[in-house]
Amino acid sequence: MKYFYSRNGNIDQIRKTKGNKVSNDFNDFSQILSHFYSDQRWTYGQKKELAKLLDVRNSIVHRGQDSTHEEKIAESIVRTLFFIHATAWTCFNEALFFNNYGPHKIGESNLWRSGAESFASDIAELYNADVYKCLGCNAHAAISAELMVLDETNGEEDLICFSCFSTINLSHEGKLIECYECWETAYYLDALNEQEEQLYIGKCIECDTKSPVRKCKQCGEFYHPSEKNEVKKNNNFFCSKECSDYYI
């Protein structure tokens, strides 16, 4: 909080005043927190959770004791780290976390995973969006980069995972479509690896369906041959008769 106010040039707002003069001492954290939430129209964290985390910290530091369940403390810490990242990125274009070229090992921690999934759920609810299961670590912690990014390398077409920090580029490298077996939006396919007869290898991460899908020669839609009235014309496949008629 002190960094936030000093970074945006409003450090005097959280300093104590004596008479009409601003002192070099800061207000108590609870006062700073209340000021932050009264001043912001949005937030990626819950005030009561941050206040509770401060109580836990004070209990440990000043009394050497704590009665809060360990997993709940860890989850709150993870959520707070994402709150800091989201606030820093939104306000200052600064990143606390970064994209990883493959699933980071931190996603193997159940405590980290739990906090990441919880935060992803909150972000999705805030924007009325979806949370997806990550192809790298299987955590329900992947969201569209339109909602939030890890760093400046993310594009709007990316799907990012808060659990393992992996990224899938859904504009070129891969596609995520609705599975034709379980109907979940969880069927990942390799969009850069076309097979014979316009087929692409894919896998549903929810129900483990692995049969290939086809890409329509006209509209570019990916579909499973059994769920569409596909048409074969001049050795090309189309998802519908309309597409075959329009193809030149």
C-alpha cells in the first residue's frame, strides 16, 4: 500500500498529520487499507481478507501464535500476491509475475494451486467470463489475457494460467473449442500441425477425448466430422453444404 501511494505521487494521503502539517509517520495499515478501498472504484482483492492477513501477521510476530488454519493462510498469501500483481499492472504497467515457456514447477504445489484457482475464479466472476482448465498443469486457473496478463508479452488471444504461468497463443499456436463429447470448452488442438484431409490432433482435458477434428476449407471453423453435416467436394472438406457452395 505504501508503494502504491508513493508510486502514484499521493504518499501524503497515508501519512499522519499533526495540526495542519504532514508528519513522516504513516497511518496504521487498517487506516491505509480503508483509504485505498474508499478511493478505488475497482479492486482485485477483498478488504476483509487483507485485513485478516494483517491480523495473522501481527499474531505471529507479536504473540508468537496463530490459530488460523495453515492452508487458509497460504491461500490468502497467494491471492494477495495476485492482488499486488493485478494492481501494479493496471495502475503502473508493472509486472510481479512473468510468462513461462512451459509449466512452472510452482504449479505442483497444492497450496499455490488452490490460491491461483481461487483468484482466477474471482477475476472471471468480476468480468462475467470463463475459467478454463490449464493444459500444462490441469488446474482450473486459466483465463483469457483480455481480463488480465502476466506481462507485456501477452496478447489478447492468449490463454494464461495463474497456477503454472504457462501461456497458449489461441490466435496461431492452438485453439480451444467445445468438446463434442462432454460439451465443455476444454478441447485443445494444435492449430499449426495439419494432418491429412484437413484433420488436426486435439484432446479434451476434461473427458480425455482424443479423436481428431477437421477445419472447414471455407469458413475455417474447427469441427468434429460426426457432429456436422460435412460435405466433401473436389477433395476438400466443408462443415456444411452452404460453405461448399460458397467456396471458390
